[in-house]
Amino acid sequence: MIQFEHKKKKLLPVKTFLNRVLLFSFYASAILLLSLLIGIFGYHFLGNLSWMDALVNAAMILTGMGPVDRMTTVAGKLFTSFFALYSGVAFLSTSAVLFAPIIHRFLHALHIDEASSEN
């Protein structure tokens, strides 16, 4: 498990920080890829769409744009409903993972000033 440094410790060197940002970008990309694959397989097998149409629909739902193709089967409609709900959570989670190291560094820098004035 990755833990961020305590507020009383020094800021990470820039190179180490950039490596952390790269690692968290990888994690965010993995979440997006997994989510996209879930959508593609769901639309293809439950919505009876071609692979390309399944990709388009999954990508559009994940980005919040909405579906392109109308689902005609009950399974397709149920999948679309649950995938849309999942996509909202996946978007927020991906954003949190992506921006966590940047926000942590900013807040950590504020606490360093506070900690140095206490001594």
C-alpha cells in the first residue's frame, strides 16, 4: 500500500514526486481501461452490439455523454442502467486517484510552513 509522507516530514524531491504522479496516472489509467472493458463486453454480449458500437457506447457512457445506441433487450437495458451508475463512481474514483499526489503535495507544503513556525 502506498502511503504519503507525514506532514512533519520534508517534501519529496521533484523527481520522486513526478514518479509518484506517474504511478498514480498508471493506476487511474488501469481503472479507466478496466471500466472500458466492462462496458465493451457488456454492450457486446448483453446489448447485442458489434465490437465497435460497444466501444463507442462504453466510451460515451464513461465520459458522461450518454449512450449512442438504443438498447432493445431487457438485459441490455439493465446493463446500461447499472453501467451508467458504475461509470459515475468510476469517474470520481479515477479523478481522486489521479489528483491525489498533487493535492497531497500542495497540502503538505502548507503544513510544512505551519510546522516550521511551531518550532
